[in-house]
Amino acid sequence: MSVGASSLAAREAGTDEVVLVHAGVRRYALASVFDFRDKEVTDFPVEDVTAVEIDSHRNGTSWNRSPGGEWFTVQGGDTIRGDETEIEAILRELRALRARDILDDAHEVSDPAGSVVVHLVDDAPIRLSFSSADSQRCRVRLQRETRTNVVDASALDVFDRSLHDLRDRRILRFDKDLLGKVTLVTEKLSISIVKTGDDWLFSNPSFGEIDPALVSTFLTALGTLRYREIVEERIRNVRDMRRERYIPLRYKPLDPRWITIKMGKPSFSAKRKPAPDSWAPGAGGKKGLTLADLKNPLERARPGQ
């Protein structure tokens, strides 16, 4: 019996005592067994995942996480960096799957759409098999479990992500907190900003003061730049490029870890010196050399040397 908008009159079975209870209790009295069941399809800490395999009729990729937390895959002999944001979004989507219905009998997943295997640090791999969509729902079954879960068909979106979608397509990778100088060059001007303490300043004071909010927005935009497609997957051998196009290389060590290489059109000829391994740019040498005759400077310059 309803008593007011927020209370109900309830009587304990076998007694004549009537008490007032909160109206919200009524929904539990009308609930089914399914309402009280654990609807989580799977449960794992995303930070404990070491690898994830995604396999379907259309796409098949396997991503591994390094001890440093970076995702990568190997395709055709090439190691490709993964986008941690996209890959970990898939893992969170799997964690968030909730059953709309539960089939307790051992229903095999017929008409399979694909499978996902999640590898963990200190636990057995979790394998989820998905069926194709049927009336906006699909079935998911965990290996070694007796129940089959009916979930929303949107769970199949995981199989729509290709290698291109999951690879790291950022053009620039940097830590904003470690930046010290940024130079923007256009056809009409060149502007540099430098960081002094926590503040950014124009290197040329005549430009005036900088809006900190705009600098933050600009750096964020640089960090989120993504390319749309890859023109050529493999990096070509530099020596072959020199033979074909006579591209000179100039290298200058900036610190013991890195070497900067600049490539451009040849604007000089090279001539021999008495020392067999030395050469110098010049003009009018008796015997002009193409750069293909020279040793690859990359073979003589190694990081840390």
C-alpha cells in the first residue's frame, strides 16, 4: 500500500505488524533474478595488460606493450609504434561490457565475428569470442566459462579498427614540460619563443608579450597532429638515394646521443685530398666526385661517438 509519494506500507509475512519503508524498495520486490546477477563480462586491470590480439575476418592485429608502457606491433619486418590512447580505449571498452541477457547453458558462438585475447602480467590470458550481430545484439563468450553473454552489437566496433587506426600517427612526440625553444617558420617570417622558468617569451622583445593561453593551445595542437596516410612504409636506403639523386648529407652531432642529418640539393662538387678517407666541398677540383663515391657518413658517425 502506498503512503505518500516516498513511502510504502509493508507487512512482514506471518505477522500483523505493518511498517513504513522507502518507496524505492518496491523495485527490488519486483526484480527478477537477472537483475541481481553480475553483468560484468570480463574484469582485468588495464595497467596489467601486456598484449592484446584482435582477430576478425577483415582485420588481424597483435599489439604488445613494452616495459616502458609503449605499444608496438611487428608487420612485414617493421616495428610499428601503437597509439596508446586508441589501444587502451579498446581495453576499457572490453572492461565496460555489460550483459543484457545471460545464457547459462554452454552456447557455442556460431557465426563468429571475431575474437580478442588479452594477455596479463600475472594471470592467464582472457579470450573473448564474439558472434555476428543479431537484432542489435551479439553474443560474447569467455573461454573456460559456462555462460554466454548477450551484449549490445556496438561491442563489435572493436573489429572495425585497422592497423592504420591503431598505429601512432602523431607527427611530433614531445613533452611540453621539457621544451625550451620553439621556432615557427613561414614564407614571410620566422618567430622563436623561448621558455624562461615557467614563462614563454619571444626571442625578439620587439614582438611584445605572449599570451600564455595561446602558447599552451599552440603546443597542444602540435602534439595532437596526426597524418592521414603513409605514402611509403619502408625507409629507403640512404646510400641508394644518393646514387640515384646525388643527395649530399651533412651531419653534426648535437650531443652524445643524437645526430642531426640534413638533406638537400647538391650545390658543390667534391675533390680528393691526400688522406684516403677525407674529403671537402670545393669547386674546380681536377677530379670531381659524386657523392656516390664517398663513404656513407652514417657509417662513421654513431650515437655516443
